[in-house]
Amino acid sequence: MLKQAIGRTCRTSAHAFEGNRVLPWIYVPSCFFHNGQAHMAPRSFFGVEDFLDDDNSRPYTYQKGKKSKNPNKHISFKQRTIAYMEPFTLDVFISKRFVSASLTHRVTSKQVAVAGTNSKDIKAVLRSRSDIPACISIGKILSERAREADVYTASYTPRERDKFEGKIRAVVQSLIDNGIDIKVYLD
């Protein structure tokens, strides 16, 4: 809109006289009005130059995408293929009130089998929803559901705050005892 207004005023030829020269009363270089691309970098309104980033597409104030510290870093064969060689992961969550466990496909991020003490059918049978016998029963039910989905192996890596003992170990051991091969990766 500003471009159109200035274009109209320049077409009407409003001029100012300065000595022997005739100048348009508004002098605006035409290179600054374009389709949003900077041809020349004029000083900005605040008197600070607009510095452009590496690819000269955006002002420096825009947040740039995170670049890798080492772009030539080699990714090992194991890192590239582990998701396909061991496609299923076990996730165990234990709180003060209930226990839940699930088998998830790594590549598609879909849950193949889920069992938890909060579900209606299991809740009615158990005396307590968060003790060791509840963990063992969750492992047994999860192994049955995993075999129905043709899953016989999975990998388990405990979270940083979890220790592989007690209730978590009971769930994993119950899965192993009921025919699911679990590879445990401890850091």
C-alpha cells in the first residue's frame, strides 16, 4: 500500500526546486520496494544495521535452527540398525497406587501390548494394586498379550531415576518366566 501511495505521488510529479535542480519532494530509491527480498541492506529505523545470517535470508534476530556441533560425526552401524534389529521396547511405570507396563514398536511408536493394575478386569482380582504380586501378575498378563501379537523379544532400558530392583525386576522376571525374551541394558 505504501508502495502504491509513493508511486502515485511520483507519477503526479510533485517537485521541489533547489537552486537550478528540480527534485521530487519525496525521493525514495526504487530498489527498496520489492517482494520482500533485501537487495541492499539499508540502515534500519533505529539506526542499527540489519545483519543477515549465513544464508542471507533472515535478520539475525530470528532463531536459527540448531546445528550439530560436529556435522561429520560418524553414526555407527549399531546406532543405525538397533531400532530394526530389536524393534520392541518394554516400558514399566510404577507409582504408589498402580503398576503399568507396555511393549512398544520403536519404528512406528505404536503400543503392541499393554497391561496395568488400573484396568477393570485386573483391578477386581488383585488385593493390592502396587505390591510385588501385582507386578508379577502384570508381567504374566503382558506376556500373554505379547504372544497374541507375535512378539517374543523386547529390550528394556531403565529410566535414569529407576533402579533395576524390586518391583521393576519382578515385572521383567515375570515376562522372562512366561516366555518373552527381554534384553536388559543397564548403564
